[in-house]
Amino acid sequence: MKESSTIQNALQTVSYQEAGVTFNGTITSNKGKKLPGVLILPAWLGIDEEAKNAALELEKEGYIAFIADIYGEGCIPKNKEEASVKATFYKQNYKEYQKRTNLALEALIANGADKEKIAVIGFCFGGTGALEAARGNLPIVGVVSIHGSLHKDASRENTPINTKILVEHPDQDKSVSKEDYDKFIVEMNDSKTDWQIITYANSKHTFTNPQSPDYNPLMAKRAWRHTLLFLQEILK
């Protein structure tokens, strides 16, 4: 994915509300057109450069891209410590994560996206959210989880999933245990969904983020191509 110096000019803020909370998402300049939509769930610090660059690249491919605000106005983490606490809350309270993802989906549709052609992609914490969107059978046709957590609490049953799933997994991701990986495959087979995992060699957790010490430009480029190929298949 290419970095951009025109992010602030090309993207616009869209505010939406629920239960007295204001959320400030970010949308591409082609809003209002009847186009396939891609909801981007950002990493745990909130709307960041990686998510914004992804939105701009998706616009070039003919999608309306909308970056969700999961936390809400005044609740954006100030540092990694705060982000860890907030992200953990939503991972444990997955129904609330699904609810806030669905609010962003509604905002994306309200801004012109074709409601029959919507996918969700997520980075890191957002990758976890993408899988939760699939588990919750939100009104989407596919999700891409990019170095997201594969963990699901053992108390939760494996239920049917109607959404196509692509997981982009770095081979050296210490945040994903072998047990979680193996259980995820069992879950996917139990759910009888259309799923696949692509594993990227010599890659640590945040391998797609140019601002991360884990950044692997070759594998990041391949992962983005895989993302675009998947979106083209399910949305066009």
C-alpha cells in the first residue's frame, strides 16, 4: 500500500450518533455515489495513518471506504496503555463491538454505499472486529482480518457464519497462540463458511504498518494485493 501526503484533503469526517454518544468516522471523497462499500476497522489507537492510507487506496479501486470510530468522541486512547484497556473491553464485550461496527456500517450505507455490496477489513484490533462482524452475521458479504486476534472465548459456541472470511496472518505473530490458531480453524469448519488463511513469512504482528518496527514491506504489499483480489471477487 502506498503512503499518501494528501490524506487530510482527500478524506472527510462523518459524524453519527447513538445513545447520546457521537462518533466521528472518516470517509472517502466519493461518498454519495452508488458504489460498493468497504468499512475499515482501525487498530487499537483509533483512526490512524494505516487506516487512512487504506481508505485512499480503496477509493482508487472504486469503493466508498469508511473508517469506523469505535470508541466515540472524547474516548479515543491517548497512548498504548489506554488503548490496551479499551481494546480488551471490546474484545471481552464482543456484542458491543459488533453493535458499534454495525453503527458504522449504517453510516457507510447512509453515505451512498450499495447495501448489497459491503465488506469489512480490519487491522490488528480492527482485524478482531472484522471477525466479530462475521460471527455476528452483520449485513456484509465478506471480511478481511489483517493480523487480528483469532481468539474466541471457550464459552461461546461455534455457530453458522454467512460471511466469506480472509485472514492475513503473520507467521511470527506472538499474539496468536497455536491453540487459538487451531481452534479458529475448527470454528471456521464448524461454521460452514467460505474461509481461508494466508500466512506471511518472516513477519511479526504489525507487519503491514509502515510506522511499526515490525513492518515488512514485501509481505505488506502482497497482503494488500490479496485484500484487493478478495474484495474484487466478493464486491464486483
